Amino acid sequence: MKKTIILSILCLLAFSPVLAKRSFDRTVTISKTGEVRVEIIAGSLNFIPWDKAELRVSGTLGDDVEDVEIDAEGGDVDIEVKLRSGHNLNDASAFLTIQLPTSVSLEAEAISADVKAGALGGGISFEVISGDVTISGASGPIDVEAISGNVALDTASANLDIEAVSGTIRVQGDRLQGGTMECVSGAILVDADLATGCRLKLSTVSGRVEVTLPTTVSASFDVESFSGSIRNDFGPEAERASRFLPAKSLEFETGTATARISIETHSGNIKLIKRD
């Protein structure tokens, strides 16, 4: 009986279609301060900055990908992964590495793909339905919208605008300048030093919020949770806003309060943590 099962599996494998992977590699000229726009269905995108006035796209394409269309005009570049018509889309993935000038403005849209970017400085805007977003060392404005996936940033960006639904938002920075982070059911985790004048606004529905800061942080805090708990390592305890409601709030300052942090959740727990 076992031999019959094994033989049947081998026969199925032998007659199953093989999904071929094809290599892709193309380089075009681009302005060092131009705009780059990318659209992909599935797979991955890895953006690597370099100092050339060129953009290079390389990687592998799935069997149902017809081509990677690159339109370079006026110093800007549009990149779109085109699929074959009439296919069942068994393998519509493209795994691409894109090398591009450090100072370009970058936009990318992905349906089911992980997206990574290095130390770009001209601004980043990512929209991802299903997939993780990782950005390391970027110094320009960053705008990320993620439906189902985690967002991880290591940056001192001046403007952060991060929205997620079910994934975790994780931010680290040496001199975080500020921004807005919103999440529905995922957590927001921040571990950073704050620049003078930093304005940081964090909000979730049911996800927890944890902010880890140095013991010498100088900031004002405005913290509120309707039904979650609030832990504060920097001083006063949260108080009930009303004896009839579970809502808790906390307002206090440390040092000369050169930064400002606002945190609000509906049912998520909030922690303000001193860094060891």
C-alpha cells in the first residue's frame, strides 16, 4: 500500500508543470534628484542606494510575469511588473533588487510582497497590502501604509507617517524628529532618542503601545487609554478620568520638555519604559 502511495506522488510530481524563473537585469540613466515609481503584484522589492546617476533593476521573474516595464523619461523612472494575459497566475512573483541614487524620491505599491529600503534621503512612500516593510537609515520623509504586515524603521527621519492595520510598527532612531503612527490591532513599539522639538503622536484601537526612552529624556507627555492599562517608569501614575468610566489619563513633563509625545489607545495597554 505504501509503495502505491509513493508511486502515485512521484507520478504527480513528474507530470506537474515546472514554474520557470527567468533572470532580469537592466540599467537606465536617471536624475540623482528624480522620482522613481514602482508597481509590483507579488514577490519582493529591495531598494539599495548608490552614488551613480543610474538605476539598475535586477532579479528573477516568475513564469506568469511577461516583463518588467521600465519607462525612463525626463530624469524620472516608472517601473511596472507586467503579467502574461490568459494565465491562471500560478507564479506572478518578481523578486527585484533596485539600485538607485540616494537622493531620489521613491514611491512603491505592492499587493503581496516584502519591501526593503536602505539609506535613501529624498523621501519614501510605500503602500503594501500583504507584506513586511523594512527601512534602514533613511533620512527623508517616510510615508508607509500597510494592511497585513509588519513595519520596521531605523531612522532619524524628520517626518514619519505610518499606518498599519494588523501588523506591528517598530521604530528605532538616534534623533527621532517626530511624526504620526496609527495602528488598529497591531502594536506600536518605539525605542529612540528624541531630537529637540520632536512631536510624536501614537494611536491604536486594540494594539499595545510601548515607548522606550533614555532616563534623561526631556519631553511633555499626554497619555490616554479608555480601557487599557498605563505603566509609567518616569514618574506619576495614571488617573481615572471618571469614576463611572474605566478611562485613564496621564499628563506630565520631564526636564525642560523640549519634545512632546501624545499616546492614545482604546483598549490597548501603554508602557513608558526607561532604557537600561
